[in-house]
Amino acid sequence: MIRHLLSSADLSKDDAVLILDTAEELLSVASRPIKKLPTLRGRTVVNLFFEDSTRTRISFEAAAKRLSADVINFSSKGSSVSKGESLKDTALTLQAMGADAVVIRHGSSGAPHRLAHASWINGAIINAGDGSHEHPTQALLDAFTMRRHLGDLDGRRVTIVGDVLHSRVARSNALLLSILGADVTLVAPPTLLPVGVDSWPVQTSYELDGALDKADVVMMLRVQGERMNDAFFPSAREYSRRYGLDTRRMRRLPEHAIVMHPGPMNRGMEITADVADSARSVIVEQVTNGVAVRMAVLYLLLSGSTDAESTEAREEA
């Protein structure tokens, strides 16, 4: 198993399947009256968030606490970062506090890699989203959700739609799903496909309707207006008309197909409210599964220091 989780590309197929299988075992914890395991007792997990987050931060916090780890939540607002403290000095402070794992979300692409390779922190580094680069645990929870509904992902068709240019979720999913054998199609206006997308292990299309007919999964991406400093499409109404998922388009999907969204959603823009709340939607389930997947990541990165420890932790789980 890898030491850090920085990118979906870091994972082999065996690594990814191990995480998903472990998450399957840990998912049952959520239904217990007492939702705790002693697996990471005495370990310290720091949530180091330089960007606002609701789902990811709370999900990692819940995951660490359910494994009995001590959790420190760090926000750049109200910290010394607002006074100009560097990432290095923040990291050295966390190292002095004995952080065993640091979950980092940062606005700059590559910040988790810098933290992992600069030797400022001895513990595991987990990328919780860096700029427009990657978000590997989101891709893992998405794959986990797909696998629970569809079984083995080898040969499954996944259509990812929308603001690919600014989406770290799209990049991580494209990499991970290809590792797991799925066929991925990105659908977006030309202005919202990144330079170099032809090197990704995906197909691309500018037309949504035709990409839905044989899709096993359609994943809608949030239009990230806060990252846009230019007009990437004529209007919100025009975007929704061409790339939004509504009831009419949802009917084109095969009966078994599922609808996903990493959240938060712009209801009425990339997805209509009736589709988001339909029986085909697994958006709420993605949040539940996120806790189990992040438990699995923390468990595998922090409890596998010796074979004896790993065996004992599995027996306790």
C-alpha cells in the first residue's frame, strides 16, 4: 500500500480494489448503535483546510473519529496563515504536535505533493482537493458507489458532464475509473475542456444526448463560477439547455443506470431538482459512502505499520 494518497494515478488496480473492499467492510459501522472502532486509538489526524468545505471536511472528521483517532481541525481563517505564515511553517508546527496524518485541501495545485515530498511532516499526506488538479478520495467514493450498484466496473460506461476544466473530481475519476477498467466519456463545451485532455484515458464529446443512450453512470459536475474569470458559455440558460440533466434526458438512460453528482449542486443549472431527488439519483448515498471510503484510506495508511498491527486492527473491525 502507498504511503501517501496524492493522486488517483498513484494507485495500482490492486491498491484501489483493496481500498474499496476495506470500505465495504467498514460501511457496516455506520448502521451500528455505537459507530466506533478502536483501530486508530492514539493516532492524530489533522484536517488542514485552506479552502472552504462542508462534505469533505466533515466526512474526514467523521471517518477519523469512527476509527477512534484524535482529530485536529485547522482552518486558514483565524489562524496564523491569515498573518502570512507559510505552508512550510504550518507543516512544521503540525509535525511538532505529532500529526500522524494530514488531510489537506488547498487552492494551489500541487500543494499536497509539496507537503509530502519536502520532509516537513513524517506522517501520511492525503489530498482532499488541490486547485483544479485532483481529489482522489472523491473518485474512490464515486467508484465505490458505482460498484455497489453495478458490480465490477470493468467495461462499464461512465459519462462525466460539465465543467471539466475546473474539476479536480473529473480528473481523479478519469484516472481511477480507467485503472478499474471502465470506459469514460467527458462531455462539455469546448471552452470547458482542459488543454491536454487528449492525453487523458478518456473519450470526449460536445454533445450530451448521444452519450446518454448506453451510459451505465452519468455524473454531473458543478459549474464552478467562482473559478471563472471569463465567459465560458453564452448564458446559464443556454448551458442548462445543452448540458443540463433534466427528466427528458434522464429517460434516455438505460433502466439500470444511475445519476451522480459530487456536490454541491447548482439545482436547475447542471441538474434539475426532480432528477437530483429521483430514484435513480445516488447523490445522498455518495455522502454516506464517503465516510466509509475515507475510513478505509485512513485505516490502510495508518494502521499497516506492522503485519501484527494490521491483523489486530482487522480482527477488531
